[in-house]
Amino acid sequence: MEKELSLEFLRVVERAAIASAHTMGLGDRHKSDQMAVEAMRSEMDSVGMDGTIVIGEGERDEAPMLFIGEKVGAAVRDKTRAFPAVDIAVDPLEGTNLCATGEPNAIVVLAASDRGGLLHAPDLYMEKIIVGPSCKGAVDLDAPVADNLKAIAKRLNRKVEDLVIIVLDRPRHEELINQIRATGARIRLISDGDLSAGISAAVVGTGVHAVMGTGGAPEGVLTAAALRCLNGQILARLVASKPEHHERLAQMGIKDAKRIYATEDLAPGKKIIFACTGVTGGGLLRGVRFFGEGTRTHSLILTYDDRQVRFIDTVHLKKSPDVKVVFY
């Protein structure tokens, strides 16, 4: 599956990134998301797979395309051939506000696995702590913040004061922020995009040592898929604070609302592909760049079984008889 489909999924995320990049800075977050969804859905139709959306834009009544349970891929039209069965999780545009306002770190994201390899996460919040390979096994979701930071610092052979922790800038994180700052660790507050932050924590050289706080559960599953490929770790627990949340969990067959999910629980697949393309430039990926002869994209493709991490810089040339390729 990974060899067959990884470059196909690259094409899907590239096209969605280019489409949404045309709306960058226009101030219309819904338009940005719509363009990404439409481009992603259109490209998926030509991918040689029997795909099912397990994490998407929402339930069928809420989303016209890429809704949970939607069938995608060439198998939808071609019933004469056997295609690999694939579960798909997408965030067509993580950071819709970032794209709309022209801020960094908006990305297009897709994760795929063999059937049953991605948790069907409810659209709730999730407590999370994310670390890279060096700190795998050193943290505990229920441990005091100071203890986790000491454990991370010890694994990295540095002082707590040298750590950089990413936290979403939300009122619900006020106490967490105070606890981190009390240890002397530094915080990078972000307005959106905890998925790309989680990937950064698992890549050496980004200057990010952990991600802490509460974010979306679907984004947690996508992050877990990337971390399986990068040998990082996420620990997470669903936040069910209202009766309707518990009803939703019951409908999905989740009996223990307080369960702590490990990376392998969120993305248990034996075959995993993770693909993302930058829309606006950030610490991990450069954004889409338009120039006279075409468009340039920067993407990350991860595969679990093949153990490949590929940063791909692509120039999409215009179809013109006198087009020129410029090296820069």
C-alpha cells in the first residue's frame, strides 16, 4: 500500500494546498477550507484505492464532501478491479484562520492506513502531551507538569530552562501556561495548528521539545499517524464534559471516557502513510509560492512500514510550449 499510494497522496495534498493558497490573506476562512476540500476530493477520485473517510469534515449531514463514511478513490467508479482497502483521515486545511490572515503554519494534511488502522475519533477535545523519539516513555499524562518537564530535560541532557513547549493560546490553558513558566521552561504560544506543532516536536532541529494542552481529537489521530512514522509519542485522553459528549462516546462504542490513549491506540495500522503540504510558510514546511512559470510546493511524506521520511520540493510548471525551469 505504501509504495503504491504515497506519491498519489502527495498529489492530493499538493493540489489542495495550491487551491487554498489562492485564498491566502483574503480573510475568508470558509472559502479557504472549501477550496482545499474540493481540490482534495477531486484528486482522490483518481487514486487507485477503495478508500473510506474515517476522519473528515464532519458527519454526512454537515459536510457535502469528505464526510465521515464517504467512499473515495477509483473503486467508487471502477467495480471491475480490486483496489487496496484504505482508511483515510484528513484535515483539508489545518489553520483555516492562518491561511485567511496570511499567518504561518497553515498546512494540508492526509493520513491513510490499512483498514481499521486509524481510530474513529469523535469530534471532541482531547488532552495531549507529545514528545519526540528521545523522550518516548518518559512522560505521563497524569504527572505534574514540572515532573514531565524534568523527565524531558533529563532525556535530552539539557536544563528545563532550555526547553521550548508549544501550547495553543486559549483561555483554558491559563493554568497550564503558569505551571510551565513556573519551571523556567519557555513557551511558544500558537493561535492554531497543534497538528503541525506535534510533528515539529518529533523532528530534531525544529527547536520544539514537547506539545502540551487540549486540542481536537481528530487532530490527535492525525498526529499519532505521523508520530508512528517518526517514532515519537502522544498520550491523550478524550474530554467529555457534557451529557451529550458521553452520549456521543456511547454511540461510537467508547465505554471508558477516561482512557488514556497511546500512539499505537490512536493509529494502530501496520501500513501508514502521512502526507502534508505547506500552504503558508512555517518552521517545518515552506508555503506555496506562485511565480511566472508555475507554482512551487513543499511537502512531507512519511511511511511507517517502509521507514521513509521524504521532504519533497515540487515545481508545477504551466502547460506552455516556451515554459522555462529556473533553479533557485
